[in-house]
Amino acid sequence: MTMDQGKPSRLECSIAKLFASEAAHEVASMAMQIHGGIGYSLDYPIERIFRDTREPWIPEGTSEIRPLVIGREILGLSAFT
């Protein structure tokens, strides 16, 4: 909504990105648990989905950085200073 009004939407985008990435990985992890060892097989799409949902966490540190961005936006304080 704030983007539609031309306002900065860093907080809303950070919350949405954090929630979506963690929810997607949780669902993929549950699917992997249901399929068991065969879920790791390249014959099933679960392996690729699990890998794709885990990938953003590794180089970007999304799960660690997003709460810092959210906190900074809400409190107006930087976690790094």
C-alpha cells in the first residue's frame, strides 16, 4: 500500500520477504520429511524446491539481516552502530 502512495516501503518489503522465505523453506522442509530419503533424489522435484528455498539464506543472510532491517525501520536505530 505504501508503494502505491509513493512512500518508502522498506519495512513492509522486509517483513514480506522474511515471512515468505521462511514459510517457503518450512513447507519444503516438511515435504522433504514426508518423502524421507527419496526426497533427496534428483528424480523428484522436492530436492530442487528444497535447495531453491534454502539458497537465499546462504549468501544473503536473509534470516539474519531482515530482522535487523525491520528493527531499524521500526525503532529508527541501527544494530551496527
